[in-house]
Amino acid sequence: MRGINRLISVKELCYEGQHPFHVKSFRPDVFGSCAAAAFASDGKAEGIINCDIQNQPCIRQVSGGSITFDIRPKPVKAMADLTFEVKAEGVELSGPPVIDLGMPGMKMGPNQVKLKMTGAGLYQGTGIIVRCPSGRTLWQATVHLPGIGDADFVFDVVYD
Ligand SMILES: [Cu+2]
């Protein structure tokens, strides 16, 4: 019972102020403790995953349209050349997106992927997700969308 209550309060913490498109509302302190608690509860972190990147692109609604985020090839693996793609439909970005790759609750080295426009509303770039020495596979892509704001995608990566 105690465990269940704790999990619920952790979930509330996780989603506090975490709107799909928030600007500067990211709180590493809250997110960090949230990740740690989620790991402690059952060895997984399902509570904060908001993107099923291994199976499908991740879509966020924005006023007037949507933003689709994808990583290929699948399965999405660490230490492999990956193509990051952002598609804007019904909305126009004022410039190409930039993606910061990191891990919830962990300080990893800077790892930024700069996208280039490759079609109408389509942006692509290549990068690598490194293998975390801790063995944790939970990664976060913070996608900076010029003219719109930031979108956080939290997902699992495959380690060979
Ligand atoms: Cu790490």
C-alpha cells in the first residue's frame, strides 16, 4: 500500500508543469528525483517515458498542427549512427530544430544534434547516443523548436 501511494505521488511530481510544449519549465531537481524514485520502485522508469521511439514516431500537438519526432534506424541503439527527424505539420518553425541529448536525472556530456531542412516542414540530422556507464537505457531528447518552444521526449534505447 505504501509503495503504491509513493508511486502515485512520484507520478504527480513527474508531470507537474510538464506540458507537451513548455518553455523553461524543465526542473532538473524534480525530474531527477522522479527518475531516481521510478528506478527505485521496480528497476524500470516507465512512469517518465513519454515516447515509444522503438516502435513509432512520437507526435505532439501544437496549436494549429503537430510536431513529429523520430529516430532511425530501429531498433534505436546506442553507439550507432542515427538519423534524427522532426516534421512540422500545420505549423511553421522559424528555423531548423536543435536537439540536446541527455539522460533524466544524470549529468552526461553535451551531445547536440543540429538538424537541416530536407523538405517542406521536414528537418533531419545525424548523431550518436552514447552508452551510459551506469547501464541505464533511459534517454531524453530535448528538441528546441525555433518559434515554438522546447519539447522533451523520454524513451528507451537499446544497448548491445
Ligand atoms: Cu547516464
